[in-house]
Amino acid sequence: MMKHARVVVAAVLSLVASTAFALEFRSVKETGVALYEAPALNAKKLFVVSRYYPVEVLQTQKDWARVRDASGGIAWIPAAALSTRQMLLVTADTLAVRAAPADSAALLFQGSKDLALELVEPPQSGWVKVRHRDNTVGYARISGLWGL
């Protein structure tokens, strides 16, 4: 009986540990949203971002979210300015987006650095299905993207 209880406790603890470190990626709803040094509108503005700019949510506090961007910068943003739409940022100089998840598949387009692409399906075998703002849908290697 005691061995069974230890197994259950270990399973619960591993589940809690894995969910405690789950990454939450979101995107900015509108162009012109400021990111701040602290969670207050009178705090120093660090920079202004565009619509679909992807961020990782590190913490939430009342009406604010502490976020990290692809460069590693940390700032505060009003939580209402965040969308649940998950966008990915191209970090490679160029990124091939193909018709299928294979290097031999037809090339649909080349994404350039800092292009935001929408996540369509979770990654599989090193590839992720993405959507360009012109609605072209294809597959890209995850190694050239940030936001997963």
C-alpha cells in the first residue's frame, strides 16, 4: 500500500512540475502598443510594437503581463493588448516555407528575418504548419522560428 502511495505522489509531482514550466506564447492585438519598464501606464516606455508581435508571457499581475520577446528583452504590457493568437517570429535570415513537411517539397515562399507567421498546427518531427498574412499555408523548419 505504501509503495502505491509513493507512485501516486511521484506521478502527481511530475505532472505539476511539467505544467508549472509550460510556456505561454501570445501575440499583440494591435499596432502601436507600448511595452513598459513596470506594470503602470506612467512607467518608462521601452518600445512600441506592431500587431501580431509574438511574446512569451512570464507572469500576470492584475491587468498587466510581464513578457519576453525573441531577443530576450523583458517588459510589461497591458494584458488587454494581448491576443490568444499564437504567432511565430522568423529568426533565420531566410526561412523556406514548403507545401509539405519535407525539404524536397515545393517551395511556397521564403520568409525573411522578423516576419511573423501564425501557428496553424503544433510542431511535428522538426516542422510546423504556419500561415502567412496573405493566407498562404505551408510548413517550415522549427529551427528558424521563435515562439514555440
